Amino acid sequence: MSTKIESRINEKPVGTTKNENNKIPKMKKVTKVTKVTKVTKPKTSRKKILESPLKKTALPVLEVEKSIKLNAQQLRERIDKLATEFEDNKGIKYLNLKEFEECESIQKDILQCINKSRKIAILTGAGISCNAGIPDFRSDNGLYNKKLNERNVRIKMKGKDMFDVSVYRSLETVEIFNNFIYELYQQVLQCKPTRTHEFIRKLNDKNKLIKCYTQNIDGLERNCGLRTEFDCKDWNNSDVIQLHGDLHQLCCNSCKFSYQWNEIYDEKGNVKFERTCANEEPASDIGSGEENDDLLIFSQTTNMSDSQNSIFSKKGENDSMSSVCEMDTKEKWDDNHKSNLIECPKCVNNYENKMRLGKRCLESSIGIIRPNIVLYGEEHPYSETFAKNLNKDLNKKPNILLIFGTSLKVEGVKNLVRKMSKKIHENDKGMVILVNKDPISQSSWKNYIDFQVVSDCDAFCELIESKLPNIFGNIVSSESRG
């Protein structure tokens, strides 16, 4: 056909003559049409995969003699079962504590890793403090929810709601929050560290711990001799990083100045000084801080809409600049001082000094005292510092991550685990182990976590200590202690 097309192109058109410029009129271009056949990749069925015993990733092969005796439905069920088992083996290996005790190979690998490693990283959650008497607030029957239900208040709140920035949307919820946090602080003062806390301390004493990152605000690590960044202000000299703040401190939401509880409250829980913000116009934005507070790796979430709608954002809307600003009339205190929004003494002092000097000032510059903790929906005031120093810890090349007592629901903590896991698995012998009472999602974590021991954290730590006396010494079991 191509020969015919060429001869046709070279052939002089009938009835045409060359023009003055000896140009032959253009002919219509003839293109060769080639039929394209779509090539589809043949689908690989589960049955074909089962018939590939030489492949490393192949599923177990069905025994032919036994398979012949099965009908179609039974055979399909058998294939599905084998496929499911294969997929499970590729991801997280789940064991309860008894299975972990009996499975010598897995136990040996984990014990050997802990024994040899001098670069252990640890992440902890609320589960490690339950045995100290501080229940997980996510539990419907936990102490948090029981205490809230006992209160005679119009607004019903759950334990989780008490750690959400939305508590600052109204004065009534602020009152509930302040009373709740005060009682929680008093309860924490009576608690002692758990066996898991002591386990972490012993690893640190043996110079095997890079860092312990905790989501807890109770500060129980401090009670067993571990140092936090709120104590020493230096990441390198800190044993524990409190990702979500410290319940043992109060701070101003505006100037960020920190206070101890006994600087604000007396022994009966009453505020020591008189000035409060008892009207509907509290101080400036909650969580407002340095301009570089935009990195949200350690924030509880990245949604700031709740904080922007909080009552803190209302104060100062109608403020006008003047040479002298008049202070609000001091309110009389009732017996329940914790229900009021407490103004920062340092901010009040600066405000009064400016007034006396005749300088221009705004009442909205006076901040409000609040717990030095990060609430859900709130930006983390130290997120940039935390992210920068986390990279320093990653450069130390940790080879094992132990995760205790957390279901990994907070986005910032998820990012921490993913980053840490990626670095750890650069080492073929690196290992990530999760110990928690509730199993986590296989699909979300199969590429990051190697083992999950579904167990009480203290029971797991007790078992590990008993198997490694060279690190932990001779221990006394919880049964013999009880």
C-alpha cells in the first residue's frame, strides 16, 4: 500500500498544468491508519498467587489432594483465609502478654534489642498513668466523666471536652474548666509514679535513653527523678519532653509569664489577689504568642477556629487609645474564686504603671491566667523549638522506639512516630514496639510499627525487667509487693 501512495504522490494530476512559477498544486495528504490494539495486563488472582511457591512473597500453597475434596465455596473460604493470614503477617504482629511470654523467638529479638541498644526513644500516653490513679479521660466510665456528671451545671461536658479549646467560648464553661483543673491538680499531687515510669528512669540511669516524649501533663516523671524541659529550659539536658505542657504550672495567655499554683491560689483554692475579669469581656486571644508559632508538629490539631471564636478574642474590641485608660471597678469576691477569669498580675502591674505615667495603654493588653497546657484545637507555643530539637534527636540515630499507653489519635504525635519509625528502620535491626491495652489500626500503622503487645504497660515492663536483671537489677514482682 505504501508503494501505491508514493506513486500517487509522484503522479502528475490530470487536467492540471504547471503555473508560472512551475509549482504543482498541493495534493491532499494521505496518512496510513494503523489499528491500535489495547493491551491489558492480565489480572493476577489469589488462586494464581497461591500456586507460586517459589516467590518469596507468595502465599502458602494449597494441598492439591485436600483441595480436590473441597467444593467451590469451601475452597474460596480457604483461599480467603490464607490471604488474610498472609496480609496480617506483612504488617503489625499482635500479641497479648501471655503470647509474648510463650513466643520465645519474638521475645528474644525484643529483649536483645533493648539489652544492646544505647539509643532508645520512648513515647508515652495516658495509659501509663492509669495505675497511678489518673484515668484516661477518653473512658466513658473514667473519673473525669464521673466528676463532671456529679456537678450541678447546666452544660453537660465529657472528659475529652475539658481539654478542648472550646471551653473558653463562654464564662460558664470556663468556670467548669477552672474548677476541674484545680481538682485534677490536687489529685495529681497525691499520685506516685508507676512501674512504667520507673522502667523509663532505669533506662535513663543506664544511659540507654535518648529521650522520652510524653503526651501526659501530670508530671509524674519528675517525681521519680527525671528532668523535663520545664525544669531545666534546655532540651539537651532534659530526660522528658512534655509535648502538651505541664499541669504544675500556670501561665499568662498574653505575656507568657509562668506562675506556680501557690503564687495564684492559697491552700483553700482561693485566689490570693483581688483583681479579676468578672465581666463578659476577657483578655486577648488565647494561644497568641510569637510570630513564629506557626509550626504545628506538636499541636493537638491544626484547626484554630475554636480559639478564634473564644471569649478571649472579645476583650478590647471597643478599646480606644487614650492618654489614660480607666480601670474596671474591682469586683467583690465570693467563696468560689476559681470561677472567675484571673488577670495576670504582671500584666496588671504594667498596665497600672503606664496609667500613672500618663502613657497610652489598652485594657486588652492584660492577659488571663490559665494552665500551662496545650488544649485540643490550640496552636502549640513551643512547636518550632520542639520540631527543631526533634531533628537533633533523630540525628542521634535511635534504633528502638517503645510506645506506651497511647492509641496514637493526635495528629502531631502521629507525625512524630512516623518520622522516628522511618529513621529507626534505616537500620535493619531497628524496631518499633507499641504496648497498649487496645489494639491500633493495622492499615494505618503496618508500615511503621513492628509489634504490638496488647497488655497493661506495668505488666509488660515488669516482665522485661525480670528477663534483663543486668539492666534493671533484682526486681520485686507486683504480686509479692501486694
